[in-house]
Amino acid sequence: MNENANRPTVEELMATAESKKLDVEGVKAAFEHHSAPGFADQTVRWLPESEYVHELLLSTMESVVGKGGRVLDLGSGTGRLTRLVLDRFPTCSVVAADYSQTMRNAATPELSQYGDRVSQIELDMFSSDWTTDFDQFEAVVSAFAIHHGRNLAQYKSLYRRIHGVLKPNGLFINLDHVAGQDRTQTLANASEWRDFLDEDGEIDSDRFILGSYTEDTPISLRDHGQLLEAVGFDQIEIRWQKMIFALYSGRA
Ligand SMILES: C[S@@+](CC[C@H](N)C(=O)[O-])C[C@H]1O[C@@H](n2cnc3c(N)ncnc32)[C@H](O)[C@@H]1O
């Protein structure tokens, strides 16, 4: 714990973040910034139970792509999740989609070892027309990217597009930053996360909280579930939840 008496409360940090909230262009610019790629690759430091939840994500995919298939990674960033999927399922292929040139460039050297099992594409997941470009996928995966939806309508249209690119019974699975069911729960979850970050000893936890709530627009798991159901997903499951993070899935 950081015992500094002058330290802002989590509520104050979140209020500051909300007053400095980045617009859509600002978020994209942040990912184009040269220092962005390093963040996601340190998940073990800022994500509770990081190894466990990534293993859970992969084992959930087993029945769908264990014998091969096509996977779409939305907001693939440095290719971290793409590589985990390619390593775990040697007969599957991945389309790694991201709207940031900087992030795609950072992913390219590591992804090149997988040859034609992987392709990288430029795609803004919240734009309206991307579904027409694809054959259907066995699975759509994502980590720490979908939380950039700006409102329920945007999330819903994204979920409709994801449903549209999945084969029947295909899997959508997302590991992400989510909101609590109400403000009180969101604050409690963020406080718990700050305590967890403080245990690292070197992480500036207040900066992490400011950064997350300046850039992200998370919604609650209840909202995610309702939106997924509304666009036709079935078997909607919360597979894991800890602090401000969750792993949830649905079947097309
Ligand atoms: C925090 S990184 C996570 C990267 C990767 N999924 C991981 O877990 O390591 C978020 C990524 O989502 C991408 N992203 C954010 N909004 C996006 C959008 N609207 N369309 C496509 N990519 C987006 C960013 O460029 C960034 O690479």
C-alpha cells in the first residue's frame, strides 16, 4: 500500500480521468504514440491472475479450433494474444486486426515466424463496413481493445458484426476491462485494482488508473450480456471476473 496521506482517492482519480477523457481520435493517437506497444506485453504485472485467465481463454477455445480453423483477433496490438493462439493451436490461422499502424508494425517481426498462418490487416472494429471483407471464422477473440466502444449502441453494432463473421456455433471470447454494475461497484473494483498494482512496488498505480479511465469506456457485464443476447448470441458466459477485468464469451 502507498501510505501517502495526500494521495488522491480512486474516486478523485476517476473524476480527473473523466474530465480529461480522450475522444476517439485521441485514443487512436495514443496507440500511434511510440511508447504504446510496451504496455500490453506486461500483463503479468497489471492483470490479476494473468496466467490463469489466459490459460482459461485458450482452453475455452479448444473445442472450437483445437483441430484447426480460422480465428479473428480484434485489436491485436503487438500480436501478444495472436501468438498465444497460434502457439496453442498449431493447425489454426489468425487474422490479426488493428487500426494502429504503430501497433501493427510492432507485431510484424514476431508474427513473421508463423508464415501464412497469420495475416495482419488494418481495421477499425467500430467502423460499419468491415464484415464484408471476410470468410467466416470459427472464433473471434479480443483482449483489452473492445472497451474502446463509446456507448451501448456502438458496442451493440460491433457485436452484431462479430456475430455476422462467425460460423454457426462459432465462439466469441473477450478478456477486457469492464465496469461494475453501478458507480459504487466500479469504484470498489478500481480500488481493489489499485491495491493490487501497489503490491508490485514499482508500478505508478495512480497513473494506471488515470490512463485507463481517460482512454477506456467500459460497460458492465450485465450490459455486455444483454447486448450479446440482443444480436443473437447464445450460451453467454462470464468465465472469470476479478477487480476491473473479466473474461466472457458467447456462441453464434
Ligand atoms: C491495449 S492494446 C491490446 C493489444 C492486444 N489485444 C493484447 O492483449 O496484447 C489495445 C489495441 O486495440 C487497438 N484498438 C483500439 N481501438 C481499436 C479499433 N476501434 N479498431 C481496431 N483496433 C483498435 C489498439 O490500436 C491497440 O493495439
